[in-house]
Amino acid sequence: METFNQRYLAFTKPFVDSLKDLYSTMMSTELTQGRALYKKQGLGIQTDYTSIMGITGRYKNGDKTVDFRGNLILSWPMPTYLKSAGAMMMEEFTHFSDDVADVGMEVCNITMGGAKASLTQVGFFIEMSIPTSVYGNNLELNAQASATTIIVPMSSKLGNFYLELNYEEPLL
Amino acid sequence: MAINYSMKVLVVDDMMTMRKIISKNMAQMGFTNITEAEDGAKAWALIAKAHQEGDPFGLIVSDWNMPKMDGLELLIKVRETEGVKTTPFLMVTAEAESSNVIKVVKAGVSNFIVKPFTPDTLTSKIKKIFS
């Protein structure tokens, strides 16, 4: 029987790989991932822009099919976000506007799509949804009390940001 | 078949970011008549109107995962409608599973591109449609 951690890390890696692929392909930027951490309640991260995409799906655990729900969350400080948007759209952006408002949602969408394909091969079947976003100065994003959250710091020449995955019950 | 770069092109995506990226790349390829729509329903209205006016689109480049009418529904509608059913249709999607490829091929897609992609990939997919 796999442990929770092994299954959780197996689930997280395709999202990280997919995000790296996106930055490399569409922004000519190599991402370096930091050490993945469990995020506890009360330990929020600071963000200026966050995109969120719901995850619903199922996986096989022995003879049982288990449904699960969660979220893919990407959070950027504004300077990193604007540089990422500029690299992706081949323009320079100095401030937040409608022109860059859905870049983070598209990054979330593509990351989910790439991860979905990889996860299908290892027995996780997830459904795509429509991403949403929030932005503002120095927002604090806290862990959901009912969810388990893993956070992966990402760094690059464009700046640092975070990838998070959280699960509501039932957990893997 | 040589590409007519002045043909009407319709780019459909609910994300402005991706519409702009595709439109910009296509303009750099030489396309001069690009229209954008933010979902399948608005795209279909534009396709029907252009057909009625006798000035149809020569190429549709559409995202798959969209609200209201998604890219697959739009593709099926186009392929079922006399007058526009042979319009070249390039599907853009973030989902790469083989089951999805089979779905759009069965529905009559002209070509298929998986995000993320480079400008070179977009160019080669479009050229292949008209080769």
C-alpha cells in the first residue's frame, strides 16, 4: 500500500512538470522548483495575483474507485506576474491592466491540461474546469482548514512564485 | 495549395491572452484579416453571418475548453452546416490525451495543436492544413 506522501507527491509532480514545460515553451524561461512543503493553517503566503482552478476526479486504490476534489493555485507577486505575462505575450507590461488580467488563468489552464494527460497514465482521472483569479496588493492566501495543501516554491529569471495543490476530503 | 494570407480568419478563445498570442503569431505569418471571438456561441454567430453575407471565414482556430459553446461543439456545428462545413478548423487545446484526439478527428478537425506551443508549431500546423 502506498503511503499518503508517496501518492501525494506522485500527484504533484505532473503539475510542476507541466508548469515548467509551459514556462520553457511559451516564455523561454527555465523554472527551478524549491522544496515542496505542507502548508498549515495560519501560515499564509503573500500574493498580488492568484489563479485558481478546481480539480475533480477519481483514482483507483486497489479495487476501490475514490473520488477527490481539490484546487490548483498559482500565486505571483506583481513584478513576477508582469514579467511572466510580458514573456508569454511578447510585450512589456509595467502595470496590471485588462491586457494581462487573464494570463494567470491561462497559465493555470495549460498547467492543468498538461498534468491531466500525465496523471491519466498513472491512474488519476481529472476533469477540466474554468479557472478564476483574484488580484490586489499583498493579499494573504491561507490554507483551508478542511484541506491539505502542498506548496511548491518556483524560481526563475522572471522572479519567484508559488504553485499550490490542495485536497478536500477524501484525501489520497 | 498556397495559403491566401488575406483570407478571413476567426480566432476563438475565452482567454484574451491566448487570442492575442494566436492573432499576433498569425499576423507575423502574414495573415491580415483576423477576427476574434470569446466563446463558441459568439464564434458561431460570426460564422453564420459571414456565410450569409457571402464572405465566409477561410480558417477557424478555436480553443476547446470554453464556456457556453466549447470548441468541439463548434466544430460539430460547422461540420453539420451546409455552406461552411468544409471550412478548415484548427483545434487548440490544453488536453493532450489520445481519447481527445480521437474525438476531434472523428468530428472532422483539420488539425490539432496542444498548449503550450511555440510560434513555429502554430505556423507548421497551419501550413499543413493548406498543404
